[in-house]
Amino acid sequence: MKKTAVLLIQLGTPDSPKTSDVRRYLGEFLNDPRVIDLPWLARKLLVNGIIVPFRAPKSAKIYKELWDLGEGQSPLLVHTQKVQEKLKVRLKSSNVDVYMAMRYQNPSMADVMEEMRALHYDHVIVLPLFPQYASASSGSAIERAMKIMSTWWTTPEISIVNQFWDNSGYIDSIVERSKAFNLKDYDHILFSYHGLPEKHVDKVYEGDNLCSEAPCETEINDKNSLCYKATSYATTRLIADKLGLKEEDYTVCFQSRLDKKWLTPFSDKVVEEQGRRGAKKLLAFSPAFVADCLETVIEIGHEYQDIFEDHGGEKIQLVPSSNDHERFIDGLEEIIRKKL
């Protein structure tokens, strides 16, 4: 039986909410050319000279709030560790070891993969925990893993999972999480995905074609199957179908933007609009995040709550992420076993 290692990769988290740790995390994250795709010098000047110095102190305060809610720990790290442990138990009898690393900061991919290299696995499965492919998340994690393995003297068999938005376990885990809430109690439902610059999805298409010219909001085809916008809408359709939702019941939107040239509609603007229209209760899903983190707990749960109240609303309820839900673990196990 082949000896296999599974490498789960999450985006990353500061080591602590201290400004110095947040600055280090943001610096590594935002200097990635797949995240901010500017020429080297322009990116360095923008990130190191403007964004990180001004953003780190403010972000540190928000991370402190997140850490306090997580009992002094990063929820992203804790949830991902639980997923790793559950998969270890399920796959132990199949001669499979499960590792976990962060694309940015710790546990670092370099350190974790050095542990893997020393054990001479026959097969390595690289599994970024991003359901919908994006160059800035899945692409960056895969690229980093391949660069590290390219330095190994002996190269094992390598399998890569680039996305899993249509995996039934992943979809079911979100549906099951929503059962804690009565959907009929809410005036409208949001499916809020992490935002991306429009040019990132445009690069998926050949020549001068643009994402906006493709039917990304309504179908998946051979041209847009790796388009983040298309798979976000497709994910939503799968969840909505299982929940019996009609199109008018929900809105797909995108959060965490840096400027106006990002995917629209913007989640915070949708929240504002719903408040102005007289909605009192909103239910928010965030399917791009398989583990609760700053963007779900704080951005949606707290910041959007303030926005909603400012515009006449009462309550925006966040549906927890998949985290370590058993159906999500089922889905990941299924993905891994298909690669064995």
C-alpha cells in the first residue's frame, strides 16, 4: 500500500493580534503577486509603503476582537486543526497521514512540508481548503506547494485538488448549518463570497473576452468552470435548491473589497439597500469560507450588523461556516479517497 500524505492548506492567520504580528502577516499576504498582481516595484511600494503601515494597527484591533471571541485563539486555526484531526482518524487505516499548513504565516508550508519530505511519502495530495478556485487563494497555495516540492531530490506522485464547490459533503454541511434557523423568519438571504478584482476573473478567459460577457451568473460550462464568479453562483444554486429557495429570496454578493473595480454587487451595499427597503432580519451565508474567521465573525457578524441597524434593519444573522461539521469531513474524505 502506498504511503500517502495529505496537505490541507488554509489562507493564514497572524500569530497573535499584536500589531507586529498582524503587520508581518499582511506583509507576506499582500506581497504575493497572485494577490496583488502589479509589477514588482509598484506592488512593493503600495504594500510596504502604504497599505501595511496604515492598515496593520487598525487590523490588529479587529483581530483582537476576533481573538477575544475565540477565547484567545484564532478561530481559523482552531477549526482547521479540528478538521485535520478528524481526517487523521478516518484515514489512519488507509496508510494516510494528514498535515495542515497556512499559505501565509504559521504553521508554515515550508516547515510542514519539510516534515513530509523527511518521511519519503510515495504520494502527496495537495488540498487547499478553498471550495471555489481563485488564483489568489487556490492558485497561490498550489504554486507554493509545487515550488517547495521542486527542491526535493526525490519527487513523489502528486495529486492536486484545485476546487470542490460541487462536493456533496461540503454543500450538505452548509445546508445542515442553516437548519439552526427558520428561513421563513428572514426577509432576505445573502450568499456573501470573498471579493476579487474584476481583472482576476477576466484573466480566466482567452483573448479579449471578459467575465462580464460570459453567462457566469446562470451556468457552468467548459470556459468558465475555473471562474470564481461562475462557481460562486453555481455553489449558491446548489445550496438554494436544497433549501427550496426561489431566486427572489436571495442575493449573491461579494465582500472585503479594496476598491470599486471588484466583483459586484458589494455585500455591504446590499445590506444597506435591504435596510432601506424595510427589511428587518437578514440571514447571511458565506460559502467561500469553510472555517469561521475575521471575514465571517467580524465583518458579517459585527460590521454588517452595524450597517444594517444604521439603515433601519434589526438583525443580520450569520450562518456558521462548515468548520468541522461531520458532513464536511465526509466530503473531504471522499475527495481524498478518490485520489488514492
